[in-house]
Amino acid sequence: MRLFLAVLAAAVLLVSPADAGQRRPDPATALLAAFDSHAIVAKSSPDVGTFVFDLIRDPRFPGRVNDIAVECGNARLQPLLDAYTAGVPVPEISSVWRDTTQPSCGFSTFYEQLFALVRQVNTALPASRKIRVLATDPPVDWSRVQSPADLEPFLDRDASIASVVKTQVLQKNRKALLLFGLGHLTHDGGSAAVARLEREYPGAAYVVADHRGFTADNARLEQRLGSWPQLVPLQGSWLGSLETTFFPVNRDYPPGTRGYPGVDAYLYEGPADLLLREPLSARAVLDTGYLAELRRRATAIDAPPDSIEWPETFFERERTSGVLLRG
């Protein structure tokens, strides 16, 4: 009898919540399966790990996904981006992510690697399966911005995102992976891009949030998540039954609200204490002409001296933040 109880106890340990994720499909398979019932899979970005790059390298990806819509890309430069990702020789491609409304985009290593990877993957694909990258940031021409009023028409970024995805993806019955800050992606985000799209295309999106740490009891909850990487649907899981206060939401919800509002699944790529911040692009940091242009833009729009529109302020913030997300 004692032997039986010992074996039973061992079996219970093997199927404990901490290891439950091991029985799930791998996260790439799970994410690609979401395209069976959704035109859009929207994931928080930049990635805290290697998941996105590994997903794009996956030979199944081009057969399931037509487009990748990105936050750091000037929509005015879409023809340049199309040419680059199709393998055509083009002038300096960095203007696509440097000339957006967000100065931080200009120092991103994620996007310069992403665009180059898609270009390389496309070299082995027939024209009908080549992946298109969609730039969704408002189509500002910085050479014409001489005052705050000149930038004003380009400040509604969610409207621009929604417009590009609607006209280039949904109206054409295509499938797209969206890579944006989570604030643009939640179903209940009000004026956020996905919420706007779903008012016209209900249920179009499947939203994935990256794990960046729970707001309380993090060590215990990470232990319960268990092995990584894994993609955990919130509906029907213990994550979905957690009080919303355990997730890093940016607004108040009624007491007793459960789960991660506006999110369908949770991507766990490891403990928050081990996740690395995105490094700055050395090419951008050392480009004195680009830094001078950023200072001109900051002056033109009357940016406060302590705002990240000024490269020196941005660099100081990055210098003091450390290399770890929670460092």
C-alpha cells in the first residue's frame, strides 16, 4: 500500500501545474494555429527573447502568414520597405524605422534585424508566398516639420495602424502578424488599434502578451508556469483565473476582475529576472548626422529638455536602466 501511495504521489508531481506547460504544443505551433480562426495574431513587441525571429525562420510561417505589421516603420516609406524585403538593392533602409514619430525606434536593433531576416527568408520563396512587412506609423515627412503644428496631423498612431491593417490585410483577406506595444493591441483598449479594427471586424484578432513579470508574488507564479518557452491561453487556465491586479495593466478595473483584460494568451520565455532589454543600435548611436537631425526635430516640436526626443536624454535613460528588464 505504501509503495502504491508513493507511486501515486510521484505521478501527481509529474502532472503538477508547474509542469503543465510541457503538455502543450510548442509556442510556435500554438501561435500559428491561431491563424486558423483569426486573420490577425497580435503580439507585444519588441520581443523579450528570440521567439519572433525563430517563428519567422520556421518553414511553416510563410504558408500561414502573408504580412507582418510593425510599429517602427514610417508608412510613407512603404515602397522602399517593399523593395528591400523583396531583395531589391535599395538606398539606406534605416530611414524606414528612423523616420517615425517615435525617436526610440531609431535606436532599435529589433527592427533592423527583423527586416533583414524577412528579406533573407523571402529569397527562398516564390512570389506568391513572400512575406510583406507593413509599416504602420503615420506617414510623416520630417523634412517638412518645422513647428509643433506640422507634426500634429501625425500623432494619432493607432488610427494609422488600424488604417494600414484594414486596407492591406483585412480588406484583402490576408493574414498578418502584428508586432506592437501591448497598449495598441488589447481588445478592450478603446481607441487602441485592435479595438478599433474589431468594431468593424469582430473577433479578427488573437492577442498575445509577453511575460515581463507579475506585479506580486512573482517567484511563486513563475514557478507555477514551469518550463519555457510556452504559450498559455488565458481562457480556461489558472492564469485566466488570477486577479487582474497580478498583471501589469495600465488602468484600473473593478475589484474581482480576473485574467489579463483584452489578452487571449500569455507567452512565457523565462523568468523576468533573466530577461534582457533590447540593446541600442551602435550604428545609430555613432551616426552623428542622425543625432543632429534628432536634435533638430526636438527643437522644431518644442520638446521639453528632459524628454526622450533629445538623444542625450534617451541615452542617459538607457545607461541607467541596466541590461536586464528588471535590473
